[in-house]
Amino acid sequence: MVNLVWLLLLLVGIITAALSGKIDQVTVSALEAAELGIAVAIQLMGVMSLWMGIMYIAEKAGMVQALAKFSSPLIRRLFPSLKENSPAFGPIVMNLCANILGLGNAATPFGLKAMQELQKENPKKDTASQAMITFLALNTSCITIVPASIIAVRMKAGSISPTEIIGTTIFATSCAMTAAIFVDYLFRKRHGL
Amino acid sequence: MSVITEVSRWIIPFFLFFIPLYAYWRKVPVYETFVIGAENGFKTAVKIIPFLIGILVSIRVFVDSGALEIIINFCRPFFIRFGWDPDILGIIPLAIMRPLSGSGALGVATQLIDQYGPDSFMGRLASTLQGSTDTTFFVLAVYFGSVGITKHRYALKVGLLADAVGLAASIWIVSKVFG
């Protein structure tokens, strides 16, 4: 499905540009986006190195394992295919916490670390495991208490109450997260646990 | 709300202080351990580059070509036929952009907020929607790519369905609270 979406985005974009006489734009956009990819990766390299370094210290000191052990039974019930003391729970909880607090920069390294741990327990290395899909569903629909960037945009636009959308955001994101958990559960049932 | 903002401000310095201190007390060679972990982080960042570039290029070509506006104009009559308030149609570019690209969506949201005003219905709706979901497509590609997963199974469907629910919930709650 990702292959098809990727191809469609690219082809529809090029055909539209060609039909509207903006074919030069395709070249500019493609090259700029490729450069942006490197820029994002370089920015991530620093942040990732820092957090994975700190994370490894926490792991060696037994803190990640402790977090995994104490992580709420609720989170563990969402991942029935993982072992009860799976090392993946630590980074999963850290990632969700960072997301909830709106710390996007810190969330990505924990998320990628969680994927590495989940991959170790994955029997088919080229195929997404159920736990991975559940994790990504939670990750992309995760509740954010402080949507910092949008509050900044509202402030700059001269809003009389930049933070008034926090309540509605928490509501909408809670609905999305509930839906993600529910839909994921249905798919998991259908594909056999 | 200020409590939460304070927590966000203090949490990272707290981790940077507490984790190495506690580890040192547990006799972990903190500096060497940090370097080993950091190397793994660096390698992961390098490993996701091809996925980043692949995703960014196709999304950017699609967005810059103006295909999005054409799709929205195409959808417009359907929405009007379903009895939707034509005002809400302005949110569609953001709804489509949100799962594709974080910076792209923030750009669209900023433009909507500037155009309609931050305290208008549309401004509040754009803010809520922007804050409530993540870039599903992007996260999927990069996270799966980083560990070499090529078969994503039903992951994209779950993510996009959740995004659709987030959109519907945003429209409903903003109409209810501020309407």
C-alpha cells in the first residue's frame, strides 16, 4: 500500500505540473526535497546521538527495565504479543511520554529505539509485527497536552487567547487515539492474534 | 495549564541531570556508556536518510504541483451535496496535508490562521486539527525503514482511519465549544 501511495503522489504531482505548465517546478521541488532530507537527518543525528547515549546510560543503570516493569498494566495490555518483561516497553513508554509533553525532538529517538527492540522480538524481519503496528498507531495519534508550535503561531497572529485550543485539541486527539486502539484491535483479531 | 508548561521546560534538564547521576551511583561507566549509545543513535540517523529522502521528494512534488487544490475543487460538490457547511471546506488542505508532512501542515495551518484570524471558527479548527494528529505517512516510512521492515501490513490503514476520526472529532468539538 505504501508503494502505491508513494508512486501515486509522485506521478500525480508530475502529471499535474506538466498539464499546468509548471514542469520546471518538478525538478526544483524534487532536488530541494532531497536536500531537505539530508538537512533533517543531520539535525536528527545530533539529537539522536544525545538521547540514545543518555538512554543507554539509563539502560545500563537498570532504569529502562524498571520503567518497563512499572509501566501501567494498561500499556502492557495493548501489546499482548510481547513478553511481560520485554525491553521494548521502556522506550515505548518514554516515546509516548515525550509525545504527550510535545517534545517531538526527544520522542523520535525513543520511538526508533522502541522499533529496534520490537524488531528483536519480530519473527519475520521484513514484515511489520502486530506490536509494531500497535506502537505506530499509538505514536501517530498520541495525545499532546502542549501543542507548542501551534500556540506560537496563534500568538504571532495576535490571538486574544492562544491557548484556548488546548482543551479541544486534547478532546480531538483522545478520540483519534481511542479510534486507533480500537481499529488496531479489530485488525489484529482479523489477522489472527 | 502553566503547570504543564513548566513540566515541559524542566523535564529534559531533569533527565540529563538525574539519569547520569543515578547511573554513576550504580557504578556504570557513564561517559563510555554514553559514547556507545550515541554511536548507535548516529547510525540510526544515517540509516533513515534514504527513507526520509524518498518520502520527502514524492510528497513535495505532489504538493508543489498544485495537485492538492485540484483534488479539493473536485471534492467540493460532494461535500456541498452532503449538506456540509461550505465554510468547513477550507480545512480540507490541512486535513490532507496533516498525515503527509509536519512542516507542510504547519505551513497550511499558519496560512489558514492568518487568513481567517486565530480566534475565528476556522482558525480554531485549524489549530485543533494541527495539534491533534501526527504525520502518519512520514512516521510509518521512517520508523519501519529504520529497522528494515518492507511489508507494512495494515499499519497505514490504522493510522489514516485514526486521522479521519481526529478530523471528525476536531470539527465536532470546535463547533460545540466555540460555535
